Amino acid sequence: MKKTIVLSLVLAASMGLAACSPKAEDAAANAADTMAAEAVEGAENAADASMNAADAAVDATANAAAAAGNSVDAAADAAKSAVDAAADAAAK
């Protein structure tokens, strides 16, 4: 939000100077180009950060699913062992 306001003020000031002389027009154009490039770079950085966060969320979900699967396997193994132990005790 602050960048947008600052960008607007810089562009307005640059346009005011541009009306004065060709040299000022060049400076205003360069300032506008620089601000536009910085805005694009900021948007690209935000997009990259969003993708990285999404990748991390997918990885965390996959890890949680794997952990849940391991817990189910462990519970099934424990239940089998309990049933085997009960069968052995009943056979004695």
C-alpha cells in the first residue's frame, strides 16, 4: 500500500518536472521505468513466496499422511500381536 502511494507521488512529481524541460522528461521517464521494474520484481517475488509456501504445505500434508499411515500399521501390528497372544493363552 505504501509503495503504491509513493509510486503515485513519484510519478506525479516526475510528470510535473517533465513539463519543464526535455532533460526533466528523460529523468521522469527513467524514474517511471525504474518504479515499474521494481513493481514487477516485487510481484514476482510475492508469487515465488506464494509458490514456496504452497509447496511447503503440500510437503507437510504428505508427511502427515505418511505418519498417519505408519500409525495405522503400528496399531494393526499391535492388534495382531494381541490376538496371537490371546490365542496362545487360550490354547494352553
